[in-house]
Amino acid sequence: MSQPFTTVFAIYHNMTHLDFTGPHQVLCRLPAASTLIASRDGGEVTAEGNLVIGRTTKLSEIEHCDLLCVPGGMTATKVALDEAFTAEIRRLGLGAKYVTSVCTGSLILGAAGLLQGKRAACHWAWRHLLPEFGAIVDESRVVRDGNTITGGGVTAGIDFALTMVAEIAGEAYAKALTLGYEYAPSPPFPGGRPELAEAETLSAYSAHMDKLIDQRRIEAHEAGQRMLAQAGRP
């Protein structure tokens, strides 16, 4: 690539930092990469586990980008209600070559009006909320619909990022990065998807998530209705 390829990660407080740091580690190695970390207000952003990411750029100060990526997190549906944040996501997304997300970041893309009629991935526990934004649920680990590429839950961000590298810089380069990062997953406990998990593990995790479902459903519904209203729909 002769021109710099600009990637913008749009981050926010209490995001799941691996949704961001995994893809960032891969995408920052693109040839001629220009990788910007941005937030609504700029400055420091505190992710889950009290990890502080400093010196972020204000989203409003970025004119355009080639690739926009929004990570997920337990606050994603709250962020979907932040109209200042979603307005910047929509503005940058409409001008980007690639519009992307990891995990529940797709709910934020949806709130920005960028997933209407598109297939999209999301963390398995929350993908049922995608239709609130006119999106079509796809259970795949990485989903492409036009220029929109979305990754499933958390660790799928690395698969998503390597998919993007192959798209942008070629398969040979993506394979070299895969080798360089020793990306050869061999989890000590298989069962990272509900269809692979033991029944008791799935039951325990689902019981924990049940405590959050109602609030997140309410937030997603409200964000979806706002998105439709802004699009001039009933």
C-alpha cells in the first residue's frame, strides 16, 4: 500500500479491553499502518479491570478513516444510548472503507444505523439483541456483509483482525503474522461456544447473564428506537 492505511479504534469506559487490544496488536502491523485510538472526549479511558488507555484522540477531531473498529463490553448497550458517541461512529463509518466491530461492539454499530439489513456477529449471549437495530443475526465467528465485517465474542477479535489483514495486505502477509504471533489456539478447556460447553457450565454462565438481560434488552430497544427515529422511520 503506497498510502497510509488509517485504522480508528473507537473505545469507551468499561469496554472489554481484549476486544480492542487483540485486534489492535494485529492491525497495527499492517504495512504503512496509521492506527488511532479515539474516544468521545479524548484523554484517558478506563477499560474493564481498571486498565487505563491514555492519550486517546477525540472522535470529533478525526476527519476520516479507512477502517473503523468498535470493541464490545458490558457497557455496550449504555454506550449505544450515547448519541454523541454514536453520531461520530455513524459519521466515520459512512466514510470508511471498512466498518467493523468485535463482540457487542456490533450493537453500537447498530445504534449508529450502520447495520440495517446486514448480517452481523456478536457475543453469543447478546446476539439476540441485533434485530433491535435492523440487523440479521449470524452465528459465525467472523461475518462479512459488504464492507461490514464483525467478529463474535472477545477472542474472535483476533480471527477478525487476521481476516482483515488478509483482505487489506494479502493472504501471505496474514499467514506470516499468524506464524509470528504463534496463533495456534489450544484452550485448556474446550467449550468456548454454547454448543460446545458442558451443560452445567452453560447453565451456570447463563444464570449469571440472566441478571443482566432485562436491563440490556431495555437499553438496546431504546437505542434501536432512537436510531429508527433519526432515520425518519415510524
